[in-house]
Amino acid sequence: MANTIDAATAAAALVEDSKRLAACKAVQDHLDHSYRHIGIGSGSTVVYVVDAIASLPHSVTSGMTFYPTGAQSEQLIEAAGLKLAYINKLPPGVLLDVCFDGADEVDPALNLIKGGGACLLQEKIVATSARKFVCVADFRKIGDALGTQWKQGIPIEVFPTAAPKVLDALKRLGSTGAKIRPGTPSKAGACVTDNGLWIIDAPFKPLLTKVPEGKEDGEDGVWTVDGLARRLIEIPGVAEHGLFYGKSGLEVESGAQKPVAAYFGMADGTVKVQTLEKGLV
């Protein structure tokens, strides 16, 4: 039993070290000291992003303002002594210089599944308000296709009154076992987001990046990332879903959902960077 506990502790420490390394490298590469508006995402990896930023000289960070995607990142920003503001206070016509956030899974085309922490709507608002979005994760989040590593389903933020209708629509689209995410063990009922909405987790077959020849998108429940993303947002009662897809900040000036790069801390202590141009190196 002791050996089992020691192995589990060592494995957990390895994952945390990989997150820290990826976060430090991402901040080093993408936080230009001239930047003034920075988005901070949610999740366990973002803890290390904020740590890396907070370790910079005060003369660098004092001129920066940080915009959270939820209550967790708000607390991280404040605890680090960084200047906090909210995305609805970003001046008109101004974009965030960069947004750092995690992911639950990343495919070779830099499509993401996000929302495991139930902050997907605000994460998408902040990411699409940035000139560039940088993803930071650990080696467990690398997927050959969305849905191969993250098997809990695509997180979908819904209005509570619409949840039964949304579940019916998801079943028709081919989701197997879509369900309302429960709250914490100490809280009965559904998981309630920072926006007062519910989360539905909807498993689908692994998502493709293009429609197979001779097939239609969605046929037999097999979807492309783009096709399913567009279909999900059309369901009445869906506020947003956790597929981040489309263009990156290298392809459009604003509104991009895909990251310009994904940083992965690896099990061997290295950091690999994935871009559309070079792949995972």
C-alpha cells in the first residue's frame, strides 16, 4: 500500500512540475514587457502562469492590467498583488495583448476542448478579446483528435430551464450519455457556473478536422470540430460550448478562438510547443 501511495504522489508531482515548466516558458516567450492588457484563464495550470508573471520585477508588472475568466483567476490575480480589471471594462476598441489559458485537450490543428472547470463562456469571451491566445497544459492534454484523451464529453453551458430540451437535441446529434454535470459532493443539484447557468457534458465520437470523402458532417454521429461547434451553438438554450475552433490570432486580428501556440510540459522535464506551422516540437 505504501508503495502505491508513493507512486501516486510521485506521478502527481510530475504533472505539477510539467505544468510549471510549460507556464514559465509560455510567459517567457509571449509576455512582452510592453504589454498592458493581459487575459488570465482558469484551471490548475494557470496557477503557475500567474506565479511566473508575479516573479517578474514590479517595474514590469506595475503597468499591466490583468483580466480574469472567473472567480478562481480573479483570486489568483489579487493574491499575486497584480492589478485586476474585468473584461467588460476593457476600453472600446482596445484588445488584450495576450491571453494565457489552459485546455482539457488539444488536437494537432490546435482545436481545443475547454470547460472542465466550468468557466468556458467567460474563457471564450476573454480569449476572443485578445490579439493572441496562448494555451498552457501538460502532456496528458495532447490528443490525436478531440475526444480521444478527454472522454468526459464536450462541456456545454446552458440555461437551466432549457436543459431537458438541450439533452434531447444532443442525443439526436449523436451524443451518447450526455448529462447535466452535478455539483460538488457537499452541494446537492447541478454544477452552477459563475454566470448562474448549468453545464452539460456531452460525449461524442472523436472529432475530425475534415469530412471524409463521400460522407456528410454528422453522419452516424461522426462530426468535424467546426461542424459540431456550429451546430451546438444553434441549439436553443445553449449559451456557449467548450469547443475552441476556427482561426488563430495569426490568421485574424481579433476574435480568434484557437491559440497561436500550445505549450506542453512533458514527463521528461522538457517543454514542447505546438504551432500550426511546425506542429509539436
